Amino acid sequence: MFGIGMPELLVILVIILIIFGAGKLPQIGEGLGKGIRNFRRATKEKDEIDVTPKKTEEISEKKE
């Protein structure tokens, strides 16, 4: 996993625990999980935004 072994992972987790404290860890995990979930959803969806300009005739007809 990214060239990180178990000892390095444990050191990182201990540093995070010291910096943020035990009370904030669930919130950090929840935020991280939501971010990963949204990223996966965004990469799988094929939503495209139509940026083609509309003709002036169509715009004037809609205003009337």
C-alpha cells in the first residue's frame, strides 16, 4: 500500500492521535470517508455540463 509498512502506518496514526486527540478522530474518519465516497461517485458518473451557447432567437422566445 503506497510503500508504507505497518510500523510507518502506526507512527502516522500515533502522531494524528496526539495532534487531534481521541475526541476528534471519529469526525476526521467520517469526513475522510465522505470525501472518498464522493470522489468515487464523481469519477463513475458521466455528468457533463452543456456549455454550448444558445442562439439569440431561442433566448428572445423564452423571454416573451
